[in-house]
Amino acid sequence: MMEKNAKKECEKVGNFVKIEQKSSKITQKTNEEQVANESTFASQTRLEDSKLIKNEAKTADIMEKNTQKVVEFVKGLLNLAEVDAEIEIKETEKAQIIEISSPDSKYLIGPHGEAMNAIQVLANNFITQGSKLSKKLLIDVDNYRDKQLELLKNKTKGAIEKCLQTAKPVSLDYMNAYERFIVHEIIMNDGRVISESFGKEPRRFVKIFIK
């Protein structure tokens, strides 16, 4: 009887060893497959990253070439007008600015920036004919836009205070779309008043109201 029990126990141990061995083989195979899958995934990820980097580099290269095309276009306009000027490209978070420096800057700017804005319209029309830029294109002459922007900020802040003091709507001068955008942004950030645009181009203006 004891021999039978011992034999059964030996069989159990043998079966357990076999199960362990089989389990070990399955685990080893699973680990090998997992390593292979991870290696394949890593290779695919590296390949995708490489393609993405190449595409981004290609896109950036195309954008840079298109920017240079726009610069050459503006240079061509200035040559036709027989104006001596130097051109520099400035990058901001929202725009690419073609900065023009010239002894004849007052003619390139024109009354209220009209000549400068006309150059900008022509440059943007050139872009729509096939060239694409990564950001909005602006034309500036001798930092005219920065100077006007500072004046516009001060004028808007003054109009806000006047509106609050008198409790009446305050209308600002006629502005182009870019200037109106700046005014609306200043008013929104202030938070004490609201604004709305009225009129038709080129006589469109911003009116400020108390909330």
C-alpha cells in the first residue's frame, strides 16, 4: 500500500515537473514574442518618427523658399517704384514681418499707412497664387507698425477710461482689420467694457460700451 502511495506521489511530482517545464517553455516563448513585438514596434516608431522629421523639415524648407519668393516679389515692386530699400524678415509668434528700411520711407508708408498696406495686399495676393507661408504676412516700414501699435494701445486705454467715467459709448477712428483686432483684444483683456465694430470698409470703426 505504501509502495502504491509512493508511486502515486512520484507520478504527481513527475507530472508537476512536466507542467513546470511546459509552463517555462510557454513563458520563454511569450517573452521572446514580446521582445520581438517590442523590437518591431520600436523599429516602426523610429521609422514613423524619421518620416515625420523628414516631412517637417521638407515643409519648413518649402515655407522658407516661399518666404524668399515673397521677399523677391516685394523687392521687385520697390525696384519698379525706383525706391532704394533694405529688407529684413522678422518672426513673431503670430506673423512673419517683412521689414523695409528706406530713405523714402514716408512715401512707402503713405497717409495713415495706406501705401504700406497696399504693398501688403499685393504681397498677400502673390501668396494666394501658389505660395504658402507658415504664418500671417505683414509689411512694415521703419517700424511704423510698432510705433502705431503703441499709439493705438494708449488711445484705446484712454477711450476705455472715458467710457467708464461718462458711462456712455465711445467711438474710435476708422481702422483697418488688423488695428480693429488689436483694439478688440485690448478691450477683452481689460474686462471692464465690451466692443463692437460698425460701418463698412474703409470706414469701419470700433465702439466701446460699458458691460
